[in-house]
Amino acid sequence: MVATPDDLAPMEGPAKILAKVGQGTLLFDEIGDLDADAQARITRMLDSLTDPAPRVLSTSQGDLTRRLKAGAFRQDLYYRLGGVTIPVPSLRERLEDIPALAEHFLARAERDGLGPRSLSAKATEILRAYPWPGNVRQLENTIQRLMVTGNEAEISRAEVEATLGAPAGGPVVTMDEAENLSASVARHLKRYFDLHGGSLPPPGVYTRVLREIEVPLIEIALDATGGNQARCADLLGINRNTLRKKITELGIEVTRRRKLM
């Protein structure tokens, strides 16, 4: 059961709430957004729990510690709910989860009578590049809109861009305005090291990281210059022979085409 402030109305009291949930789970969604009165009622309810009692969970996208220090969150409630804290990374920090989540939401929408539709490779790239300030819920709503607004079996890049607020063929903002490339790289590198727990990553991190950055940089520069290696080398500020060597070493495919400006 997800509890709301209305569920905690004084006339109901803790006994009526517990009768609703039995010995299951009572979830307070976005507890940091509740006002002082609702927080007080939750605190009294938690104090009245007796065995057997439901498991109590709460969620918050905001920093409760900061709200506590600012006097916007009750200290007694904070410590009652703070037995076990599970930090959940934002969606932008779990890029590898985006395709699987998108497929899950597509399948759910199809079960609800929408579609069927699938994402093109380019559409998936845009989803992976987007910063998702609204996290998973924003992704879910985006997929639902795509299912409703399109008729083609495959969802195109242009549809995704339009749904996310960018014109077809136009740029999609892929990181917070306040976050520069260095900060973005640092964030991903820290997560890469954290994934290894107390152990170090395999040797060769420097080469692997440079390759991860170098490949998309050269590919995007080649695309921007229509595959013209001389212009690409000039754009990157490297020697043309150096560019050719890197294209060969990195296995980058070059397609020469006319670039419309």
C-alpha cells in the first residue's frame, strides 16, 4: 500500500491504516514533500506499531539530511525511517538500464492495448543520451506518449526528439547545463571504479578510457565533415596521417558523403 496524507487523517488513526495493509508493506512515497502536520501524524503512527506490524518504507528524491538541517523535516521521523538507506542512482547514471527499461514499458503499453511498436537503433541512442531529469517516471511517460502518438511499427529518432522537446534533426540536450564534459567523465569514471567494490579494475584503464572517448570523438567529427578526412583532421587539430592511423587502429568505418551546410 502507498500511503498518502489523506490516509493519515486523524479520524482514521493508526489502527485503521494497519487494517488496510495487514502485515504487508506500507510505503510513504516522496516523504520529504510532506508538510509538518503529515510528518507528525506519521511519527505518531510509527510509535503505535506493535508486532506483527507491516514493513515500513519511504522514498525521497530530495536530500532528507539537508532538509533536516534546514528544519524542514522532523528529526524524530528521520531517525525512525533511517534504519536502512538504499541510495538509488539517477537514471542518467544507469545508461545501460535505459534500453531494457524502455522495452519493459513498451511491452506494458502493448498489454494495455497500445502498439505494438519497437524502438529503432537511432531512437535508442537518443534515449541513452538524454539526461532524464525526471528519472524512470519520465522515461515511462515518454514511452507511453510514443506509443500513442505514432502509427509506424518502428519508433524513429525524429519521433523521440520531438517527444523530448527537440525539433526533428535538431540537437537534444544530453547533459545538465551546469555539468561540463570533465564533470561528466569524472562521474562515469567514479562509477566504473565503484562497480569493482574493494578491488581495482583490470590493468590498462588509461588505454581503455582514452579509447572510449577517442572513438566517438573521431566518429562524430567524421560525420560532421561528411567523411572528409582532411577537414576532419583540421577540425580535430591533428595531422591527417595521425587521423588515418587512428581510424585503422580503432576500426572506425568512414563513409564519404556530401555534407549539407
